[in-house]
Amino acid sequence: MYEVDRGGDITFHGPGQLVGYPIIQLDDPKQIVPYVRKIEEVLIRVLADFGVEAWREDGLTGVWTEKGKVAAIGVRVSRKVTMHGFALNLHADLDWFRLMNPCGIPDRPVTNLSDLVGRKVTIQEAVDAVIPRFAEVFGYTGTETQLGAFTRAQGREDSYEVDRLLAEGTFAEEKRTAEPVLINGRLPGEPPRPDWMRVTLRTDGEYLELKKLMRGLDLHTVCEEANCPNIFECWGMGTATLMILGDKCTRACSFCNVTTGKPTEYDVLEPFRAAEAVVKMGLSHAVITSVNRDDLEDGGSTIFAQTIREIRRRSPQTEIEVLIPDFKGDRRALQTVMDARPEVLNHNTETVLRLQRDIRTAANYGRSLALLWRAKQMYPEGLIKSGLIVGMGETREEVLGCLADMRAIGIDIVTIGQYLRPTARHRPIHRYVHPDEFAEYKAYGEGLGIPHVESGPLVRSSYHAKESRQAVPVSIGPRR
């Protein structure tokens, strides 16, 4: 036996690095070394795109330059599937490497790509360079080259196909017509509703006026479609969340009461009617959301942008918050919305990582976090926001972990509320979360550094949206 001081003890991943974990099936152990060499080749070509000469060295892994090692590679194969991957230093704090012995080679320094090119290279620049080079070296084509596909999030297309079939089949019709079956005033499998979940019914005054306005302009509200428990309070104060792009969603999430079905053509005049509603309501903070429109090439992003611009034209003093779908990870669709410069970009993560597949049939946790992070990069002066629903089977620790993930990508506002089962066909309520636990989530999230956490049993994504925006002490950048 020989004692050596090489490798395996410490892996450093931190801010300023692009970390990629490709997931690829290797049927033969002899494929492992060629696989590592391919990853190195990807990074060498990426560096060449930035005008940096790089190479691999015999007997070592990673990518090297004249100023030192710029990328580390560590790969493991379990059950013929690759794990781990590469870390490319872009603008990382290299002081951390002084606390270790990178690769067991004490006389070889590490470096950043930014130092090599003389300017800061952003994560997004590196991602944009890595994807086509990865596709080129590994032989992927077409949709496989889209962001995230080189980590092969298998099943996305399959899950959408399931949703499409559900939308076109009998399920959609049953969902539209079925009445909830109540047993002693409760839905099957539902625990008794505690006192803190009760709301006061008010259907006069502003409520009736607002309902009349929405019907008169042929507009939908998510307040009605989602059976929001705060509808009487919010509508009584003259506020509502407008829902554009129709009232039929192409997805069938197990918690949501919005109708699943095959959408009709969208109405190009809808942005004008939405702006008219904002003007008539005299809103200083307007919230615009939509169903998922996976049937549209741009996911409906163009209508979102047009709605923002028309509201701004008709009511320039109004701040605009948009609650958007994930656009299936399409960066161009997101850019279309962000170019319209909404004051708040909201996209709900909905639940913790473990429950995503059960609850959000055609969405996923990583894609949602990536969308929110990108939105912040596209418009740093604006705010980004996300929401969680609890009481669906998650643990306290999982919620805290999700808050930590949200803090890590720079989310400004988080909403956390209790899940309420819309009908007997929807996911059962696992438990009613006590108000003290909601208070703990708020304290924990804000303690991590999230500027504002709105957390309570009746909180919904757009609940107290104006107040949440005002609770974050930032100035909004220039509008377009």
C-alpha cells in the first residue's frame, strides 16, 4: 500500500462557478475515461470561444491554462449512470482554494475565466457557451440542446403529453361538471377545518361592482377560478388578480381548480380590456396572471408583454406585477416579458422538491428556480417573487430548505399559504398548518435575508401584493 496526497478529499462549489452535472448512461466501464475527456473537450472549446487557450494534461483531469487550472472535473458512475461533473471558475473567490490542496498538486495555482479575459464573465454567458459546445461534442441535436437538456431532465415531453391527453379527454369534462361530495361538511379525507381557516362571506358593495366589471369586460380572475378564500376581502377593497389568455389550462396540477382543457384561440384585444379594468378600478398596483398555454409557441409571453405595455400607457402610475407560468423553460419567452419591465415578476414554486412530480405534473423545481434567477439577471432593478403552498405532505425541514434555495437565487418576496382542497377530485389536505408554524417560516426566511416573507394560513400568491411590494425597500429601475 502506498500513501498518496492526491484528490478526493475536498470538492469546492461556490458562487462565481458554473457547475454542471451531466446525466448520461454509460453501459461499459471502458466508456468512463472517454466520457471525462469529452467533458474536458467541451470546456476547452468554451474557453476558446472566449479567446482563451486551454488544454488537458496527461495523468490529470480538468482544464488548464497558462495561469493555472480553470476547471475541475469529478465523475462517478452508479448503476451505469453518471453523477457529478465539472466546475468552471468564472469569477469565484479563489481564497477558498488556499484552504485545500486542489488535486493534490501544491505548486499549480487555480484561476478564473474572468481573470484570463480581463472582464467579468457572467454565469449566463458561460451557460450560453456551454450548451452548444456540449451538444456538439456529445452529438445532441434539436431540442436536446436547450438549457437543462444536457442534464437530461427525462420525462418533460412525456408529462406534457399526459397533460395534453387529459385536457382533451373525459377528465377535463368531468372536472368541469363534477360537484364536490361533502361528508359532515367536509371533503373526503379532509381533517376538520380549524377556526383560523374561516372567512367572512361578504357579497355586497365593491364585491358586486367588481364582479359586474369583470363580466362586462369579458375578463377572468384567478380569484374566482382558483376559489381563493380571500376573494371577499380583496374584492371588497376593489382589488383583483386578472387572468389573461383564457380560462382553460393545458396542465392538470393536482392542487389547482383552474379548468383543464383544450384552449381556444387567445384574444388579441384582451390586453386593452385588462388595461381598461385597471383604469376603472383605479389600481396603483395591478396583478396579471394566466393559465398555462403550452399549446402556444411563446407560451403566451407576447400577450403578457402587450398587457404590461397597454396598462402602462393607460395608467402610467400603476405598478405592474405579473404571475407567469414557466414557459417550459424557454428563455426567449421570459425575455419577452422582462423586456416590458414589470415591477414584480412572480412565478410560484408551489411546493417542496420531493413533492413536485406529484403536484406539478408538467413543471419542475429546478426549472422554476432557474426562471426566477434568470428574470433577476435580465432586469436586476425589478423584484422577483415566488410562492409556496403548505399542508400537502411536506415536512417543516423541507419548507426551510426551499426558503434557503429561494434566498440563494436572490428572491425578494415569498408568499406561503395553506392548501385548501377545491373539490373531491383534487389532492387531499394532509394537514392544517398552525399559525405559529407560518410565523416561524416568516422569521426563518427573513432571517436568511429574504427581504419580505408573507406567511399565513389565508395567504395566496397575490394576497396583499401591493403591501408586499412596498415592504421591500428598493427603487424600481427605468421602465420601457
